[in-house]
Amino acid sequence: MNRQRRCALLAPLLASAVALPPAVAAQAAPAEPAAVQVPAAPACQLKPTANAQNRVDVVLTGFAANQRVTINRAGGRPADTRVDAQGNLTAKNLRDGTYSIRAQGRGGGSTVPCADAPAPVKVDIADADVVATKPDTPTVPCNQTTAVTFAGTLKGTGTGDVKVKWVGSTGKQSQPTVKFTGPSTPVPEFTITAPARANPAADAPTVTAQLTVPQQGSETGVSSEVFRVTLRCAAGT
């Protein structure tokens, strides 16, 4: 047997000798590290209790599941309780004061101070303006009804939802909610229908619209001027 023939026969044997079975190869490959989920840090916030004066809700988040905690109020008696399986707890309608939470655990646990929740952003609407955007042609046929569209703008400070009210001279109304962002935010357009006039000698049709921000809570209501549109009639209509 020549040398080239022997090398050809040995090559498959060498390849099989170094190849690992799939199971062994899987064991030999280094395992990727598992993702580690970092638990949220324990926190405590004080929120005013709805429809109550000098009362607060103590809101706990980020504690260990079912962990025992002690709610402490300066000058008051401590209260032992337990958070839920998600590490959260809301203790409602407690006396206003300075609070802290004692998380019970190894080494005596830790103390978490309670901070006041951020105050809600106040929206203060100072003005409401109205303009007419349609019809946008020089004249219209006044012997038929005509759609008249009004656009409004609110001006003020703050950010939040604001309820507004459109009132038209035809009796039509609309009450959308606007996501206001100061200093100014447009209001959804309002369209009413101007009636047709009986003959070319009659007065040109006229319609009006007004935009109002009704009183909301302690806020003072705001209204635009009554905006009047008198149609320009095409000859003979």
C-alpha cells in the first residue's frame, strides 16, 4: 500500500476520533449566564386621601414578596402589617404626618422614609379664541344650506385634560375633551349649517358660535366672544 493510500484511509478515522457526540458537545459548550432581574428598591409615598382633609394614603412598592413591615408615624403608634405577593401595599385614610417604614428582615431590617407624592399639574385656562375657517370661497350660493366651520384655541398654563363646550346659533352643541399643553392648544373644529335664504332679496344667512371652558373644580370658567359669520351670497342666490 502506498503512502497516499494510507493517508486517505486514516483521515476518516482521525476525524471521527476528534468529533464529539451532540450530547457531549452540548455539555462542553460554556453555558450563557442567565439574566438576573434586579429587584426594585423599596419605596414609600404619601398621597392625599380622596375626599378627606388631613388624611393620607401610605403607598408601598418594591418590597420583598409578602414581607412584614411596620408603618411608623412620628408621635403615633406603630402598625405591623405585610405587603402582598408583588411587594406592594396601600394603607388608606391614615392621619397626616411624617411616616417611615421599617422593613423586617435579617440584621434588624431597614428603614424607608415616606416622601410626599408629586403634586398634580394644574391647568389654568386664561383665554379662548375662535375663528371661522370655512367656507373658504369668496361667495357661496345662499339659496342652499352652507356648512360653516369654526376653529378654537385655548391659552393658559399647565398640562392636562380640559373639557370644553361649543355652542352654535342653530342649537347644535359639542363637548370634546382637549389634552391641553401650555401655552396654547387647538380645539377640535366645530361645524354648523347656515340655512338657505328664501330669495335673493332676503338678508344673507348669519350664524354664530362660542367656545366655553366650563368651571372645573376651583377653576373659573372662560368663554370666547360670540363669533359671527355672515355669508357673502353669489349673485342671484
